[in-house]
Amino acid sequence: MRSSSQSSNQRRLLQEINETSFAVNDIQLYLDTHPCDEKAMEFYKEHASRRNELLCRYAREFGPLTIDSAAEACGNTFQWAQQPFPWEQEGGCR
């Protein structure tokens, strides 16, 4: 059973991942039509890197959310599927 502070930290980290992922997806759409916008490309690189950092941190602390970060959580990349998914945690979605 997870402590309430751990659950709170997990929710905050998931929220940050969601917000950063939204920014990355949104800027990718913009770059589809403005591929020469250097500021937009820099924004993309910065936020894509941040997203990867957040996913790796989440994987180390709570288990991977994607197969790309499975190696961060354990040596056997197939163990990631054995743990509860975030929406299966105690308390459900909020």
C-alpha cells in the first residue's frame, strides 16, 4: 500500500508529464506547418528532453509508463507489465 505522500507525489509527477507531453505534441503540430521556425524547434527540443527526463524519473520511482522507459525501472524490461498501471492504484483517477 502506498503512503498518501507517495500517491500525491505520483499524481503531481503524472500531471507534469501530461502537461509537458501536451506541449510537445502541440509544438509538433505547429512544426508540421512551420518547419523553419528556429524558436519553435528549440522549444520542442527543450520540452521533449524534459518529457524524457520526467518519464525516466517516473519509471525509477513508480514503474514505467511507456516501453521506452522500461529499462529505467528494471533490468528485465518485461517486468514493467507485471505492476499495477497508474489508473489501477488505490483511489483510482482523480
